[in-house]
Amino acid sequence: MAEPTECRVVDTNVLLVASAADEASPFGADSTPIEEAALREQVLHWLHGFESDPTRQVVLDYGWDICAEYQNKLGEQDYGWLALMAKRDRNEVVWVGLEHDANGHALLAPAMAEAVTDLADRKIVAAGLAAIAAGHPCQITNACDTDWLDCNAPMEAAGLYVEHLLPDWIQARWKLKHGTGRK
């Protein structure tokens, strides 16, 4: 196996959008906010490349919290799920442990927790930070969640960056969400 060079915590939305673009996947194209087929194809192309490259690892947690979220949104035959399970089967995974609060949400330092307001995203951030702490260059990969733009500064200060697969789409949606753009 080639020497790993990078790892990614893959946001669930990447798997959903890629599955919607995959012809063999039963996941429907109308099940994502990405209306343009070409943009869904772009995400699918990224996931194909990620899945097939043994030097790129996925970050998963020992407690299966991240995969449980994937399974909550995807079926066993959806491409996004199959792609990450293929990485797991080939041992192309950086495994990390997560600590949880009393409600079962991943624990983050107070300043980071204040910035990451989506409680489901906290496990993604915690996993990325744990991978970095273990010496693995790591990023979060996102297709269509604008919330990542709201917590960029503290994450980047901690060395965790978000790779936006559709940066123009994300920026336009973020502006609409925050009332600074026109429809």
C-alpha cells in the first residue's frame, strides 16, 4: 500500500450529493439542495478520486458516531456509503476516539464549541482535530453545508481547514442565508 499523504473527515452531505449523482445508487437527485446535475457530478468525481486513491484516508471514530450519521441518511446500496466502506475494508482509515458530553455530542474546547453551533458537526470537527493531534494532515470535505463558513476562523486557528467542493455554490447560498445576496 502507498504511504498515506492526507486524510479527510467527509461531511455526510458529500456522500449524499455523490450518491444522488451516481446512476447505480438508489438515492434520488432531488434529495439534495444541489439542483444542477453538473455540480452533483463534480462531487461524485471527487468521491471517485478519493475512494480510488490509497494515499488518501478517511477519518472515522472508534465509537462509529460518524458512520451512524452516514447510515441515518444513506442506504447500504448508496454509492457514498459503499465508497467509504471500501476505504475501511482496505484499511485506508485514520481511526480516532471522541469524547462526548452528557447528551452524546462530541466535546470540543469551549471557544470551538461556541463556533460550531450545529451539534451534529461537532463530531466531524472533533475527529479532524484528533487526526491532526495524532500527526495526520487532515481537512474536512464539504459539498453544500454553509454552516462551515460560520466557524472557519476558530477551526483554521486550530489548523483544521474545510475543503469546499463547490465553493461558488457555497458562497452564493451563504449570502442568501445571511441576507447579503439576491435570489
